[in-house]
Amino acid sequence: MLGGEKYVTLSVVLPLVAFLRREMTVTDEDPGYSCRFKEGLHTDMMCCQKKIEDNGILHVATALDPRFKSLKCLPREKRSTVWNLIENLLKDDTESDHIPELSAKVSKMFCFDSDSDDGEGCSRPEGGQGGGYEYELCLYKAIPAEPDTSKCPFEFWKANTASYARLSKLAKNYLCIPDSAVPVEHLFSAAGELVSKKRNCLKPDNVNMLLSQSCWLKDS
């Protein structure tokens, strides 16, 4: 998944680590070679665990991905710390001071689930009351997580930019960080094959168009 040709965001790292940690638990049904493999991988992961747990960028990126916003990949006691970090980042963003308050109509566009862990520690805000980044963050925490993990998180933020003006800006800054250099290497390789010595006069717009068509053909 991390080495695929498609763009993979940094937000998948923590969920994948949590998945591997769970799957690498030795069971009574495992044969000897499987036990040795799981124990070896688990030991290697534990060496990196402290570095991963202290990485605030990973935490913020995961929380701002609508697929993993429930933060079930983290211990329950650490989830509130992540949301506090995001709130402080929004508070320090002085470039969004003149964004108008959200109207009461916005809250009616979403389906709130009071029993879900996605909105843990956050009650449904009063329609249009408060405005600002506090309201945006509370609204985002209250909506259920996206169940389809194959969906691109940028589609959500593109469709909801008007509702989450400050939060969407922060999300795009963190989700633009790739989890692997593989897609970039693929792009450079494709561009190297396209722009050769005999085609060195291609305009940048034409190069981008040809590369986009090439990526589209691979996906289809």
C-alpha cells in the first residue's frame, strides 16, 4: 500500500502500524516459524514505537483524515491531546481572521451520531453559535468517520471547504505530506521518459497534460 503508484497520505501510517501490531500478536494456533516471524517484526516495531508516538505531525494528519478521525489507532487517553494540538494550531493561524461565521444551516447538512467515538468529548454545537475555529473543530469531531478507507481524503475537504474554512486549510497542509517517496520517483521516471533530448522543446503545460493522461491510462 505504501509503495503503490497512487498518492498515499501520511495519515495512513498510524492506522497501519496499529493494524500490524494487532496482527503480529502470537496466538496458540501459530506454527513455530510464524511465531518467530511475528516476534521479530514486533521487536523491530517496538524500537520505532517511541519515535512514532511522539510524532505530532502523524497524529494531526491522522485526525484530519475523515477516514481515521476516530483515532482508534491511538490509546483513548491520547486522543484528547491530539485534538488540543489541532485546536492550538487553528488558534495560532492568524491568516484566517476574517472568515465569516458559519450559519445555523451548516449543522443541518450533517448526520450527527452521539454514540460514536468520532465525536468523543464534543457535544453537538448550537446552530451557528460561537462560529470560528472552535465551532468548525467541534462540528468536524461530531460527524461520523468515513467508512470507505479507499476514498481520497482530499475529496472530503474539497467538498466541505466552505463549511470548514480554517480546518480545511490546516488539513491540506498536513495531508499533502506523502508517506513515501515512491509516487514522486514514479513521476520523475515518467517525466524523464517523456522529455527526452529529441523532445526538449515541450512546453511545461504540454508536459503536465501528457503526464496526467499517462497516469489516467494506468489507473484505468
